[in-house]
Amino acid sequence: TPGSIKWTLKWIPIDEGAAVVAA
């Protein structure tokens, strides 16, 4: 979910695209 992505970005400094793939 968008919230999970934001939480990931909060702790891991990566771009949104990578966050989506990681999610």
C-alpha cells in the first residue's frame, strides 16, 4: 500500500520506483 511504501522510504533512502518493486 502507499502507506507501506512511505514507511519504507522513511527508513530506506531509495527512489519510489525501487520501493514499489520492494513492496
